[in-house]
Amino acid sequence: MATLHMTKPATPVAQVNTLTTGRLPKWAPWAILGGSFAVSIAVFALIGGSSEAGMNWAGALVVGAIVSIVAQYVLSLVVEGTRQAADRFVTSLVTSAFALALLPLVSLLGTLVANGLARFDATFFSSSMVGVVTQGGGGIHAVVGTLIITLIATVISVPIGLFTSIYLVEYGQGGRLGKAITFFVDVMTGIPSIVAGLFAYTLIVMLFNALGLPLTNVRTGFAGALALSVLMIPTVVRSSEEMIRLVPMDLREASYALGVPKWATIAKIVLPTALAGITTGVMLAIARVIGESAPLLIAAGYTLYMNYSAFADPMMSLPVFVYRSYTQQVGAGAENMLDLAWTGALVLLLIVMLLNLLARLIAKLFAPKGSR
């Protein structure tokens, strides 16, 4: 009679997922970073305490970042392996480069806000520099002048730049005139700002001589607007051209198939579709030129008085106001002029920030529904 042998069932082998084992916890990079900075600051504090130089915070932060990168790479190499260690090393380098690029901006903003708040008051936004000797005064004439000059420059630049970009995309593709316009736009992009100021000033002088007018009112807000428009037009052309090119060709072909003429297709289909991007490009072009001081100093001049007319007498702008206030630190009013310069720079930064926020809001409101 055969004997039945009962075999013991085999013990199941635990499955090991090599993709999830040997991983550092999520808090490990932050812990390594904090520990590296703590050790570096402690070492630099000991060194600074024993010398007259004091604490070197910049050196402590740099050394702490380097120690963190090396320590994270070594620990990842031991625990996770070569591939993950290399990934963490490159990630640390990219993050460190971003932080290094951000530090000057943060430092600049902090310094500007700390020093600009000294005269950021009602007097600054309600007074000009007429009769100011040692204390007081404001920059309302510079704020108004900046807004007027920038508005005129925008009115001049946007139609020219927009129509130029429409021609390059819709009509002049591959043509000699289109290539020539593209070449000159590229050249204008690299024109120094002071050259634009000299061009506007010379143009106004030639116009006055041709008309037999006196040269007493050559430096005006309109001349400054012409100088800024020379700098704005290439930016508007480039940004508008790229936005118009992004409009799908299917939309144009569908419009042509319905018998709509080309000009109506551009006006009713192409431009509304690209409106958000075009508006953003215009706002960025305004933000790019609103802080130019050299062309305005040459073409628009400077004044202590409020001037609402862009076609008569010099007109003050915020960049020139900051420059004049900083360079006129003499006598008992030196500190007041320096505070005015910092406040003018802060107001200019706030205007640029508002323009960028407005550009983002317009881009969000007018963006095509499918891209929201």
C-alpha cells in the first residue's frame, strides 16, 4: 500500500520593490540644509569672535550651501545609490543657482523699501520741488510727467508696432520688404537708450529749424515720448508678431472658406484671439521704457514745476527726478534729497509692478476659453 507523503508548503518570498527601497525621507534634504547652515554659522561666529572683522554672514551662507550639497550627495550615494545621488546633486545645484540669482533681487527690494518709506507720505504726492531748500518737497510733478510721457509714447508705439507685426505675419512672409523690416527691428532692439534720446532731440531741433520756430522749447514731454517710442516699437513688434503667429492657421482658413476677406479675418479672428498676448507684450514694453533716464534727460529735460503740457517747456519724469535728487546732495538738505531719491525709485518700482499685474489680469480675462 502506497504511503502518501505530505509536503510542507513553501514559505512565500517577500517581494522587494527596488524602486521604493533605500530612499531618504522627505524631510532629509531640509534637515541637511538646516544642519549645514547651523554648523557653518557656528564656525564663522567663532572665527569672527576671535577677530576684528566680525561675523561674515555672506561667507557663512555660501559655505553652508556648499556643505549641504556635498553632504546630501554623499548621504544619498550611500543610501540610495549612484543614480538618485546624481539626481539630487543636480537638483541641489539648480536650486542653489536660483537662490543665488534671487538674493540680489530680494536685497534690492528690501533696501529700496526700507529707504523709500522715509518720504513715502502725502507731501511727496502733493508737492513739487518749487521753493525747497533744505526740507520738504515732493515728486508729484515727476509722477504726472512720467504718466503723460509714457501715455504719449504708448499711443505712438502701439499702432506702429501692431501694424508692423500684422504685415510681417500676414503679408510680408518671405518677401524682401519683410526681411528688411525684420532686420531693422532687430537692429533697433539693441539701440542704446541715450542714442534714442539724441535722435529725438535732433529730430525736434531739425523740425523747429525747418518751421522757423525758436529753439527755447526743444526739450518737451513730447520729445521724451518720441525717444521712448523708439525704444518701445521693437519690443511691441516682436511680442505682437509672436502672438499673432500662435493663432492657428485653421481659424484663418475657416474664415476664408466662409468668404470673409483677409482684412476682416485679421480684425475679427486673428487679433481677438491674440489680444491677451498682445496686451501683455505692450505692458511689458511700457515697463521696459518707463524707467529710462538718459533719453528723458536729453529730450524732456527737467524742471522743478508742475507741467501738464507735453508740447511746451521741459517736463520732469521719475527717473530724472531720482537722478537729480541723488546728485544734488549738498549742504543741509543733502539727507532730504537722498530720501526723495529713494522714494522716487520706490514709486517707479510700484508703477512697474502695477503694470505687470495689470498685464497678467488682462491676459487672464481676454485669453481664449480653451487656454484658461
